[in-house]
Amino acid sequence: MTETTATVERPTTSTTPTPRRQKRRSWGSLPTIPRRAAIVLGLLAVWQLYVMVSGVSPLLVASPADVGKAVLTGFTEGSLLTSTLTTLKILVTAMLIGILLAAVFTTLATWTKFGEDLLVLLTSMLNPLPSIAVLPLAILWFGLSTTALVVVIANAVIWPISINVSQGFRTANPTVVAVGRNIGLSGWRLVRDVLMPAALPHTISGLKTGWAFGWRTIIAAELVFGVAGSGGGLGYFINDARYFLRTPDVFAGLVTIMAIGIALDLAFSWLERRTVVKWGMKERS
Amino acid sequence: MTTKTMRRVTRAPSRQPPAAPTVHAGPILSVSHARLGYVVDGAPTVAVLDASFEVQQGEKIMLLGPSGCGKSTLLKAVAGFIEPFGGDLRVTGEPVTAPGPDRAVVFQEFDQLFPWRTVRDNLVYPQRVNGRSKAEAGIRADEYLRLMQLEQARDRYPHQLSGGMKQRVAIARALALDPALLLMDEPFGALDAQTRTRLQIELNDVAARTGVTILFVTHSIQEAVFVGHRVVVLSKPPSTVVDVVDVRGLDNPADPAFTEAMQRLRGLLSEDDAATEHASFE
């Protein structure tokens, strides 16, 4: 097996530290890492076997070995790497803008009744709207540009983040806030040192949802969109590979998208373990 | 939390520094003709109709009364969380305007500690907010952790502690601020009987050692006699002060004087009960 396996399997491995005690063991008593690794290997073996035995056209289904090769060359020779970086760059830009706007909305919603009404109204209208649906309008306004993509993605991340953070502020434990005021905190210091940490579980889950929305939306937008500026992103990479019947590349694009998704989820769980789980504010998931 | 509470956030706290054990001529707390209550659906509901009493330096004053009599409301007003409808509240001669560390509060709720700070940081941080140096705050934190027998727990997070331990930390945190007046709002109300008794003994011990002045809300007659120097008995709402009973020195439940004091307090509470029942029959 090749790089493909490595990228897919690594995330599942680092989750649980496992105390071990050897003897005759059933499947359930095995530690998590070997259990999951075995499943991944098994699936890959079935896949490889299917490709070899069934005689399916390699233009329809690429073998895991070919996909591994495609990922490897894609990253060493650059086309897949460039596409990935393009996509991530747009995503990060859009998420930063989204977080900033979410912060503004949340502040308004926390301090004024008008802001709260506005946020509730906007979220209830825009959150159910699949963010990709805004793409045609964004293209009309900003042309076939990165700006259009950024606008669409920012719109996808603002609402879940705003909802969660403002909910976190509103549901912050009143006793702890009272203690904050009692020890002499007020204004910005009370927000920074009491409300923000108190709202952290909600903030993290808002970021998680926001990122997931953004990630799905950007891939979809790129598929529709084609080339953005100088080079295309991952969605474009997949679509382009399909057009030229480079099936292993199609799979390689999908594998990359999955791997990044898993990596970010792990990053968030790590963050949670280091903060809200450690503080007993959230159950270990 | 509601937006209402959020908006109050902007109010500045009083900037009295947590001075060394207050040397103040006159009463630490004076409550005169306080009228208190809360607003339900825009309609003000009076809980305390007219309450007057004073707390002297080093005293432990218990507020005892039937539920709904406004004893907690009174404490929250002294803490500066709610504004009285009328009357005058003064702490070391200054009128109460906002919450402040000179009136450190120990709440009943176990979740009053900052969950994201270790036990020791829960003691250090409030002192840092009030201008103590890191070194000094650390020394005092350790001192009060020792006083409340919490050295073992200093690096733990609040969620790893039992209810009794959490309340101990809350008391240590409040004491470390050197408050002129320590406010305790049924701090042992949610504990099991055994732990409650142990913490009552510890509190008596610590109060004797530090000489801290305490205003303590309770609905337990036993607790009022065991912990308090004097007991301010409130009637049913809208309440007034029925009597102030001296229970100083009574800390042995087997002592006949202890039982006598309990009976007297019970009498004062039920007298009031009978009166209201009578009133409702008219």
C-alpha cells in the first residue's frame, strides 16, 4: 500500500492512548489504533482485489495503488499541491472575514436588543439557505473571481459561528458572571476574562460547524466555478481530471479533501481536549 | 444568562481596594429601613418591607427567615447586585452602589468557581484583578489554601472537586481578597448533612483566626445558632425584622443553652407563621 493509506489512516491512529494488557483477545479488547488500521487495510484490500479481479475499466475505478501514485505525484510535481493550497487560501481568507463579521454581529447582539433581533432574523433567513445557492448571485456581482468565492464562503461560515457564540454568551453561567463582577471586573475585562472562556465550548462548536460548512461549500463552488484567477482549487482539479479521464486524479482529489477534513476535525478535538474537556465544561467526545 | 444581566455588565464596580483587615470606626454594615424586592413582569414585588440592623467588626450575623422573606435579596443588595427600592445600605460608612471585592460573596452554587482556572488560580486571579503583585497573590493564595486545608487540591480544576471542596475553595477565594465584609448566601445549603457540619466547624475556626466580619444567610435554625454571633430573624414577606437574637458562644449542640436558643428562634419563626395564617383566615 502507498501514501493513500498513510494519509487516510493517520488520523484514526492518534486518537486514543491505549493501556495494554496482553493475553488472548477478542476484537473488542484490541486497542483502537490496530482495530481501525485493520479496517482501513481491509477496505483497501477489497478495493484492490475488486479492480484486479472484476476487470472493471480503469477509466471508471482506479485501483488504490494508482490513486496512491496519483496523490504522490500530484504533491511532488505540484498540480494537486497547488490546487490544495489555492483552496485552503480562499477558505482561510473567507473564514477570517467570517469570524470577524461574526464577532461584530455577536457583540451587537450581546449589547443591544436591536442587534439581537437583527442576528436572529438574519440567521433564521440565511442559515437554512444552502450557501452554494448564493454563488450565481456572487458571480453576477463580483464576476468569475476569487472575491466571489470568498463572499460565498464567508456567508457560509458567519451564521453558524454567530449563532453559537451569541448563544454561548447568553447561556454563560450567571453565578460565574456574578462572581466576576463581585471581584471587581466590568466592561471589556469581564467579557475577556469571564464571558469568553465561559462561552468557549459554544465558540469551538461554532467554529467546527462553520469550518465544515465552508469546506463543503468551497469544494462545491469550485466544481461549478472552474478556474479562479491563475489556478483552480481542488474542486477544479477533480473536474478537470474527469474531463481528461484521469480517473486516478479524480480519486486523488477526493482523498485529499477527506484527509484535510479529518485533519481539521482532529485539530478541533485536540483543541477541545486541551481546553473545555480538561476544564470539565464539555464531555469528551 | 439573560441580556438584562449582560447589560448590567457595563456598570463600573466600586474601586475600593481590598485593604488589609479593615480598621473602621463604627459598624461595618449598617442597614437602615431597607425596602427590597424584585420586579416580576414589570410589577415590583416587595420581599423586605423594612429592615434595619447593624453589623460590627468581627461579628458573624445570620439572616434567618422563612423562604421568600427576602434574606437572599437583602444579601444581594448589600453585595451591590440589586438596587434597593428604598432605605440606606452602608458598608464601612460608604453607601453601596455596585458590586465590589470589599464585599466578597460565597454563593450556594457549586459552579461559582472559574472552571478554566486551577484551584490556586481561582485564588490568585481575583487578587491580581485588584492590583496585587503576582508574587504576593501567590503567597496569599497558598496561605488561604492551607487555612482551608486545600493544599492537596491546588493544581486541580474545579470539576475534579467534591461539592464540599468547591465551597472551601470559594471561601478561601473570598477571604484572600481581605473583604471588609464576607457575604455568604446559604453556602452549605446544597451539601450533605455530614459535610455541612464539618464546614460549619471549619468556618467557625477560620473566622476566629482571621477575625473576618460575616453576613450569612441561612434557613437552618441549627446553623444560625452554631455559626452566628447574632441572628437577625425576618418575618414572612413582605418582611420586617422580628427580633435580633444573641447566640454568641453557643457552639455546642448538647448545651441546654443551645437548645434553648434554637427553641426561641423556632418560636419566633412559627409565631410569625401563626400570625400570617390567622391573617389569611380573616
